[in-house]
Amino acid sequence: MTGIVDTIEKLAPVALIFGAGVVFARRKIIDSSTSKAFSEFAFRFAIPAYLLGSLYASNLGRVFNAAAIGAYAATAVAAMVVIAIVARAVTGSSTRGTALRIMSACQVNTAYFAIPVFILLFGDASPIFPVILLQVCVLTVVVIAIMESAGSHNDVGVPTPVKVRRGMWAALTTPVVLACYAGIAANVTHVPVPGWALDALSLAGAAASPVALFALGLHLGGTGLRIRGTTSDEYWLIGFKCVLFPLLALAISRYVFGLTGEWLGYVVPIAAMPAPQNLFIFAQQYDTEVELAASVVVKTSIVALLLLPIWALVAR
């Protein structure tokens, strides 16, 4: 009981800042449309600053734990297979719809949710860095390839391989990923960085957690929450993302890769994070079940926040 109380206390600031964003948007104190400005600041400046400074100062041998990365990758692959089978055989989803469901159930909201939560819960978000690179370099590329293989209403006449390369390049050159590359490169090559520059990165990075959470709250508060109209399709995706995916991560990490201690305590909460916010962007870009994507992002964010204390305790 003491453990779960301590975890709830650590996560209380997350709920408070996130909830403030929701309340401000719902009561029109701050227009929800301004969430984009907050999000842009967090995504393009504060979070990359945090990642760059943290990776530069990190022990990369500890951050890139082979067993933990292998366990998470195996969990993601197993989940992708399950989701693809269910989506095609049970729900009869289209090719793009299947890719969308794979993304919603097997990827996590790292920038706007996982990093702020880990900073507040553990005081360090470095265990998330390998997952960011795995998602961008592998999982997102798979989703883009599937989406493009189904044919696109945009860029008529452009070969599919060209469109896949464009999508891959866009994913691999986001500010968050570039910051990871730069931090790792500077760390490995022992590039001397002035103290004032590190202080600047630290100052900007300190804003990453509250601004990202507040922006997400503003966004979700503006979109509203539809409970009664939740479809069976949404229910099983939310249940898989928030319950089955972290359970699968727990089982594979502990019994296949033998993870224990702090890394088991990192992998499971990462898996328990909500569906990524760019799920909605992909749905819009490919004109595929936009309402489903928006609903899953909103509802998994709320459910994940409620269940995080339990997952943090279970993974100890």
C-alpha cells in the first residue's frame, strides 16, 4: 500500500498539470487552439533541449540496455502480429485501418506523455531514448510502408517507394530524433560543450515536462470526451494499449529476457503509456478513420494516467 501511495504522490503533479490544461480549455480560460503553440514549443525546443543535454551527460552503456531494448522490441513485434490478425480477421479492417490500429496499440506517446511522466516519477527520462529511436526508425517506418502500399489519394503518379522514403525521411528528421542523434554523437566523440550551453539546455529542458503536459490537457479538453458513443472497436484498442500491451511487456521482459529491478520498472510503464498523438496526424494524412484515431488518443491518455500507479507498482 505504501508503494502505491508513493507512486500516486509522484504522479500527482502530472494529473494536476494535465488536468489544469483540460479545465482551462473546457472553461474557455485559454482557447484550446493555443495548445498548438504550447505543443510546438515543447516538441521543437524544450523536449529536444532536454534530450540533447541528458544524452550528452548520460552513461550510454546504461541507457542502451540490450536486454531491455530486446524485450521491448519483442513485445512490439508480438503485439503487431496480434493486432494485425484481429484487425483483418475479426474486425475486417482495411489495409490502412490495420496499420492505424497497429500504431495505436503498439506505439506510445513519448514526447508529450512518457518523458514528462518519467521525469516526475523517476527524475530521469533517459530510459525512454531507445524507445523513441525504435519507434521512429522501425515501428513508424513499418506503418508508413503499410499505409503507402495501399495506395494514396495524394501524390498521384508518384511511385510508392518514393512516398515511403519521404515518410521515412520526415520521421527520421523530427527535432526530437535529431536531438537524440546529436546528444549520442557528442557523447561518443567527447565533444567539449561549454558550461553555459549545458545550463541553457537544462533551463529549456526544465520546461519540457509541464509545457508538454499542459499542451496535451488543452488539446484533449478542447476535443471533448465521448463515453456513451464508444464503439467496440475503440474498447478493444484501448484495452489492448492500456492493459494487454504492458502485461505482454511484463511477461516477455521478466520471463523471456530475465529483466528485473529498475529496468523492468522502466519497460512496463513505458509500454503502459497512451497511444501516440501523431496517430491522429497519420489518420488525417491518409484519410483513414480519423474519428477513431482522435478518440483512441484521448481515451488512452486518460486511462493510462489512471492505471500508471498500478503498473509502476506491479513492475517493481
